[in-house]
Amino acid sequence: MAKALTEVVKEDKKTTELLIKNGLVFTEEGFREVTIKIIDEEIVSLVESEAGPLIETAENIIDASGCLVVPGFIDAHVHFNDPGRTDWEGIETGSRAAAMGGTTTIFDMPLNCSPSTISLQNLTDKREYLTSLSHIDYALWGGMTGTNLNNRQELAQMSEGVIAWKSFMSESGIDDFQYLSPTELKQAMLAAKDHGKVLALHAEWEKDIARLIAFNKQHPWLNERSAYLASRPISAEEKAVSYALELAAKYGTALHFVHISSPKVVRLIEKAKKSGVNVTVETCPHYLIFDEEDFLREGALLKCAPPLRPRQEVEGLWECLADGMIDTIGSDHSPCLFSMKATDSIWDAWGGIQGVQFTWLAMVDEALKRGVPLKQIFPLGTSNVADRFGIEERKGRISPGLDADLVFFCLDETTVAEKESFGFRNAFSPYEGRVFSTKVKKTMLRGKVIYDDQKGVTNEKMGVCLN
């Protein structure tokens, strides 16, 4: 029989023990009817229902009846714009929205904050600034750009404090975050390998995009929204990915492609993966839900890069996902002021989608509609992310020894994405008005409930930096 669940004193430190009971728990072996035992911040055991009763008190129990209990989600792709552009978002509101959607860890991208995280000083300042501001745990990306690539010593120092490196193969839209030329990308590949870090790429071929943007602006044979779609074709994505894969194969770099929008490109990456290239691929919920017709109708609200694709591309991505070719899902939460969307020209509008709060509501809802097993969906935001970025000893699974980061999903309740319920700073999103066939009931970070669907997000900001 398990020992009594009480608060005990060990070496003058109070230890709190907690049980999560009656839920259907997602584990490495699949969904199981087990009780999760937590001591302080850590999962210590999973007890089978038939193992016998546990001695318990009401204060030590969370009843998860009717819920799936899954690992807290890890979103490796957010732009929370902190410091420097907190009127766009900020980690306080961004992490609040993430917690409401079941995300317990985020990796903050090195651009859209100001200044960009492309120097050791900027990284140090950002880390210090973010202390005690986040509701959830976080890690920081470092930026490898055309301006800092030759600062080899500084990049090596930065690598000790970043989760991974991020680079662009096309214009980023941020003045102090320059894209890498094809020659510079070779240097970046070697540097990332030397640092033992993953290099993530925004992969669109700049020369092709620049030419097509200029052409479509000067020859408005299409309306502006159609012209924008035409300016960033799948071929530009395919060309950039092909070139990067060749370099990764040559240099042995660990490569990660972000926000891939086409099944053709996913299959190209899968072929390279099978040939031995150390590569993974992320896509985003908006490429799995919305299509170019939605963009043509809604405009800047759904502007992103790469842009939304035709419906057959969306369906093809789902086929790739079902076949196990997609490794991770990231929200690519890229917020801004509403005035930056409400521009006269689509070319001038900010490109980015606010969605961190709805990533997993949308993914679960869509998977249920399509009959895709949830056991295939959940690893894309949990264990796969943790494994790829080296935090698997703390995050990503419900397993003894790991942080007690948990999400309680109820499949018998719905969630309506109403403006009044948005957790991020600026209350607009393409998800507004959607009804999801599931609800996040609770989110737990390291053994504490940080979000409850009745009480909201707690005031306590207990998020810590992981790197």
C-alpha cells in the first residue's frame, strides 16, 4: 500500500504530495487509467488502478474524471516580442494565453523583440528582463544572421545560453535580423554543428521572392491578395529546402525547418531524413486548417509567410501528418497591433497570426473530425519537441522523474473562441468565432494548477528559463 499523502518535513523543507486521479492518462504506452503521484514539482510514479487504494485526503487530490490528461505542450515557435515591443504582446500576456490553451513551455524566437537576440549582450539583457514575468517555462532562441555570423567567439558564447539557432533564407521583415545568403548559410551550418545545436530555418528562396514581389507590385494583373499569394510560391520554399538539405547532408548539421506549408516539401524532407540527414520538420495549425480561399476572403488577418496554400495542399499536409512525416507543431504566434493589420495595402500589413491560445484546441478538434488518433497528435507538441531540442529529461512526457506539467482535456465540452476570452494582449485572431469540440479544463506547471477553466490563470508567475 502506498504511504499516506501528507505534507512531510525532510531536512526542514516542506514537501507537498499530490494525486491526479480518475483521468485517462497519455503515457509512452498509450492512454492508461492510472493515478499520477506528484511530489513538489515532479512526477514520482504512475499507479495502476488495480494496484490498490492510496491513502489520501481531499486537499491532496485533483479529480480528472472525464478528462484526458496529457503532457503540457511545448511550443517551440512563438514571438512574444519582449523586450522592446510589448505593445504587440509581451511574455506576460503571451504566456497567459499559452497557459489557457494547455501550453506549459515556449521557446521564444530571437526576432520581433527589440533588439533582436543576435549578440551575447542582447541575450543576457533579454534573459534578465524576462525573469519573473512568465506564467510558464520558457527557453530562448539565438539568431544567426548576416551581421553576426563572423563573430565566431561571441556565437560560441551565446550557444551556451540558447535552446537552438534560428536563421532566415529570405528577408525577415525586421531591420536588425538580416537573412543569410546561400554562402553565409554554409557558415551557419558549420557553426551550428560546432556548437552542437539545431539550426532552424525559415526556408524561402530570397532571390525568387524578391523578383516575384517586384513583378506583382508593378503588374497588378491580380488583386493584391492574389498577387501576394503569387509572390511566395511553393517552388520558392522547395528551392530553399533543397539547398539547405544538401548542405546539412554535407556538413552533418542538425536541421529543423519551421512552418513548412506544402506536402511536396514535407516529402522532400522525409526523403532526406531516410537517407541519413539529421532533419526535422514543423508545420503550424494555420496551414492545417485555413487555406488560400480563407486568405482571399479575410485578408491581412491571415497574412503569413509562407502564405496559406490551396485546399489540396492542406489535405496533403494531413496525409503527411497521418503518415508520421511531420515531427512538430508550432503556433508561430506572431502578434502585432491591430492597426498593423488594418492597412490600405496587403503588402504593408504585418505578416503573422495570433493563435498560441488555440493551437491544441484546434489540433484536437480537427483530428477528431478527421479520425486521426490523438496518440499521433499529442507527441507533435510534447515528446517530439522535447527530444529534438534536448529537454527530454525534464519535459514532454508523463513519466517518473519529469516535471509535473499536465493538461486536462474534456472531450465532452466545447470551447468558443470569443474575443472576451482571448488571453493575448491584442484581442483579434482568425480563430475568433470558431467552436472547438474540446475544452482545456486545467493546466498544471511543475505540480501547480496555473489555469482553471472556472478561475482563469493564476496571478503567480512561476515560469523559469530552461537554458
